[in-house]
Amino acid sequence: MPTISDAQRLPTGPLLSAGELQTPPIDAAALSMADIRDPALRPIAEKICTRRRLSAEDGMALFETRDIHSLGALANSVRTARHGRKAFYNINRHINYSNICALSCKFCEFHRKRGESGAYEYSAETIFEFADQAAVAGATELHIVGGLHPWLPFDWYTGLLSHLRRRHPQMHLKCFTAIEIDHFSRIARLSVREVLMALKEAGLGSMPGGGAEVFDDRVHDEVFKGKLRSDGWLDIHRTAHEMGIRTNATILYGHIETRRERIDHLIKLRELQDAAPGFQCIIPLSFVPDGSELGHLPGPTGLEDIKMLALSRLMLDNFPHVKAFWIMQTMKLSQVSLNFGVDDIDGTVVWYDITKREGGLGNRHQEQTVADMRRLIAEAGCIPVERDTLYRPVERYPGGWRVLESAAQKGQVHGFQT
Ligand code: SF4
């Protein structure tokens, strides 16, 4: 079994460079004011061209416009300034270790109580088998999240990570939302910082962005009462960033929240990124009502999805990346979004239990092939770039892969079984 050498340890320390945080100059020639047909968007376009921050009122104007092409052009000008025509994807594997959860959020069709039909919990050995399969497939990342399991002790999670780290030292472990970190803090009677330290020592590489939902007390009390409130979620991510752990952020939109509440959510993320940088990307999650207690709601339309993705790019001027998570946005809309500010379509995923667009437990297998992702990106006029979890380019060669452009890991070679 491989062991971890110093060279294989994940980089820590400085999180995001100033260059990653600031939007580079916009190509004003490529963004012609004459093409902005809605007069309400022209002052916003001027702000974007001169790299001035957008206000909440600007965000509302972007939501209200019917000039979707101009909105897309504005978002794309920022996306192009940051990433050119590159569009990122990764080879990953999601593992949802259990759907047994102490809470019952109304929007969630994933959670079950123990003994309830459909409840499951994977043993550590089963998770190791999934990780082995992912390694064989060349995955660079394991994305591990689950419900708030009432009985699993904290050392089960640290033991899981440390074993995975020893077994597959090359794979990045992106694990546990802020909601789970808060849960661990309670069950282990440790501070959030102590929990994160223990997980980091066990092998945690970064944190996903789930559990944020909508940062608003009204929405919280109506739809996910009992869950960590927004200040707690933001505090945990702040602590992670201070400890050198990069994270992502989400917003779950399209249920009972207002557009203004969405804008306020994005502004809170922007403020935290200013104060304690460490967010890599925003992942706007389109609410899927099927099977949840909010199943009577229609869910967002495609137009609302594309607006939300474009608007996220424009409001979050200090976030390096905007991701369309194809499981919730659909692959077709994710492809279109590459010309509406999005630069990342997530990864191969393979198995995903939390949201099943087709409905029913039989549809957990949700996989994209690398060939399909690259084809979709190329058809959208972009250049496909495989990335690792920290957005470094990955180079493939027969029987292995390596991360490029990182001083910390330059020349490091990761073999995988073939
Ligand atoms: S959203 Fe998360 S915390 Fe809420 S019920 Fe579902 S699994 Fe549990």
C-alpha cells in the first residue's frame, strides 16, 4: 500500500493570489456598448468595463432585464478576461456515505430516518472499494458528503480519511459541508477549528460548498429549520480559509426565496471572500422539487437558471470560478452556460444520491464520460481543460497523470492502476 511522502502532501498556506481574486481588465472592444440593448444595463456595463463593484440594485436590474443576450455578453466578458476560452472539468467520484440524517429539510428528498424505506449507510470497506474503482478510472478527486448521521462517532470520519489518504495518496479528498462540520463539532465536543484540524491531519484537502442554501432567516425558518444558520456557515468557511483549506460556495435557488434574497446571499459571500479569501468557485444549484416536501413548486425555468449563472459571475467579482453543476443544471444548459459566464462544468461524478433528476432510487448512476464533456465544451466554442480540485491543469499519459503549473508539485507524477 502506498504511503504519503512529503512531496505528495497537499499544498497549504497562501490560498488565492491577488490575481485570482481580481477580475483582469475587460476587453472593452469585445464588449460593445452598442450591443447592450436594454438601457438599464448600460451603466452596469460601464461599471464592469471599469472594474467597479456591482451593487444589490445592479443585481436586481440584471435579474429584471429581458435582454438575456446582453446579460450573457456582460458575464462572458468577465469570464473571458479571467479564463479566455478555457472551460474546466475534472475526473471525480462522488460518494454519499449515508442518507440517514438527524434533520428533515423540506427541500431535501435525500434524507431518511434509520429503518425507513430507502435508508442506507455504506461501511468504510464499501467506501474503500468505491475509492479503488475511482482510482482505476483515473479520478483525481473524491467528493464525500452525507446526511447528519446521528450515531457515527467523529473518529469514524477521521479514520475514513486517513485510510483513504494512505490507500490513494494521489487523490484529493474534498469532503464534508459546513453543516457536517458543525455536526462533528457537536458530537465530538470540539471547536470548529479543532474539528477542521483533525480532518486536515487525517487527509482533508478542501471543503465543498453545500449547505449554504439561502442566507436568510425567513427562508431558513420556513424550509430548513434546525440547520446551521448563515452566520454559522460563513464562520466555518472563514475558519477553513484561515487554516489554509480552500472551499467552494453554493446557493440553492428557485424555491421560496425572492430574487433580492439571492442577491443578498451573493453579497455575503463576496464580503467573506474579501475578508478571508479561500472560495474557489460559486456553484448556483437549481432547485429540483421532485420527491421533496416542496414538490408542489415548479422549480426554476431554464431562463432563470441561465440568469442566475450569469448574474453570479457578475456579482462575485472576487471569485475565480463559476461552476454549472450539470446534475442540477442539466448537461445541455451547462453547455449553453459556457457562453453566459460559466467556466467549469464539474466532473464525471459517476454516482450521485442527493439529487436524482429522473426520480427514483434506481437512478443513482449519473455519469458523464470525459469524451462527452470535452465534446460538449468544444461545441460551445471553448477549450476543454482537465483540472484537479485546486484548478491546476492535469496532464494525462498512459497509466498515470500529473498536475502542471504548481511550484509545490511541479514534476510530481501520480500513477493509477490500469
Ligand atoms: S439537506 Fe442535508 S441536513 Fe437537510 S435533511 Fe437533507 S441531508 Fe439532512
